[in-house]
Amino acid sequence: RLLRALLLQLLYSVRSERLLMEQLDYNLLFRWFVGLKADDRVWDATVFTKNRQRLLDGDIARAFFERVVAQARARGLLSDEHFTVDGTLIEAWASLKSFKRTDSPPPAQPPAPGNPTVNFHGERRSNATHASTTDPEARLFRKGDAHEAKLYYQGHVLMENRHGLAVDASVTPATGFAEREQALAMAARLPTRARVTLGADKSYDTRDFVDALRGLAVTPHIAQNMTHRRSTLDRRTTRHVGYQTSQRHRKRIEEIFGWLKMIGLLRKTRHRGAARVGWMFTFGLAVYNLVRLRRLMALPT
């Protein structure tokens, strides 16, 4: 019942578990889906909090995600040769005011109650010397030179190119190297019976990453980064029609990230800690795959 309720929460973008329980109390369709009778009492919202550790320990989100992927594979909807990898930033549930030095002594007097004023302008802050007191696993990161730094996690997705379904996922603290490290880890779990291709954007166009992919018998179909340096891919790879096809299909992974952030409540996470954020990220991908499967199965054969 908890899993079915969480599924409804993501499908209908209910922003909190308390509001979810209010809707479950009067919405007969929600009651039917969860398995409650019309006169059954709904549980308290704190039941989610008390049982969340059980869901984490059992890795229920991963099991649910793999069952959904297995259904898609059984229907012949997955490609076993062509894939795309990418990452996205998930804003942590922590304020920049909580990002404090780890080596500073505690204040002599307790801070002001409520929302105290903190002046950190001119202070040099980095993940090496500072940490969030609210969510210590979140990392200070910024998307680019024109963006402000915030506390983030990084979600990583491996997508098959045939129908744009997610087949692997992970969440890490945001760093400049996490995308390529997780991409290699997911590439190592790909089937090795035949040579496969892996598409990615130009941020993955580095010599170490490309060489590591080729060592795994994976053909890199990465967008060429010609901004400040020469690309690591040459005409031996880019001249093929398959490379151009991968460049078109790899952009569909942005649809997954768009759904997760606009519908799946992951623009800013409501949980703390990489394990809980990763649980919701994986569960959200499973729900996205279900929505995608419904549309694919409705298409004429």
C-alpha cells in the first residue's frame, strides 16, 4: 500500500505525503488503486517516515525498477546494442546558510531562533573545508560560470536508444568527475555478448573516458567537444551513419530528466542523504518507465 501510494504521489505530482493522505481520504479512485475500501481509515503521514528505513534496507526501489525493466525487455522494447548516458543536478534539501566550516569551533552563544542572518560574502567556501549541517552528503556545485553555486546531488541515468527507457541509474554527491565515473560503472554492467555503443554529450569527450570505454569493448558515440581543444574522436568513428543516429537519439534522455523534475518532484529533493535521494530517484525512473510503457503498448503493432 505504501508503494502504491508513492506511485500515485509521483504520477499526480502531490508535493507532500500529508497532502497525499488528504487526497487518499476522499478520492475513491486513489483508494481503489491503493487497496482501501470506501470506509477504511487512511494511515497517518508519519507512517512513511517510520517505514522509509525498511524500504531502504530492502532496496525496494531498485527491485521495483528492475521488474519494470524486465517487463519492457520481455516485450522486446529494449535495445541491447545502443545506449546513452547522462547526468542531472538535483538540488539538495538544505540551505546555503547551513554550509559552514568543519574546523571552526561552535559559537559561544546559541544562534538566534528562526531564520538568522548569515553574511558569507567574501568568504572562500569549498567542499574541502565546509559541509552542510543539514545534509552533510550534499556538495556545493554550480552548473557553469554564469550560474550560482548551490548544494546538489547528481543523478545518473543509462538509457537504451530504441524507445528511450531508463535501464540503469545511480545518485552521487555532485562533483566534476562523478558523471564520467558513474558512466563507466554503468557501461561495465552492459551486456558484452556484442559490441555496444554509448552516446553522451560533449562533457564526456575526454581521453581517459574514451580510452576506458574502448577497454570495455564499448564504442564511444560522444558529441565532439571542439570549443577549446581537439576532440578525442576522429573520422574513424564519426563518419559512420550509426554515430549520427546516436547523436539524434541521445537527446531523448533529456525527456527523462524533464519528467523527473516537472512531474516526479525531483527538481528539489524532499529527502536528505544520498541513500534516500537515490531511492526516490530510482523509484521515479521506474514510474517514468511505466508511463512510457503504457504509451508504447498503446501503439499499433
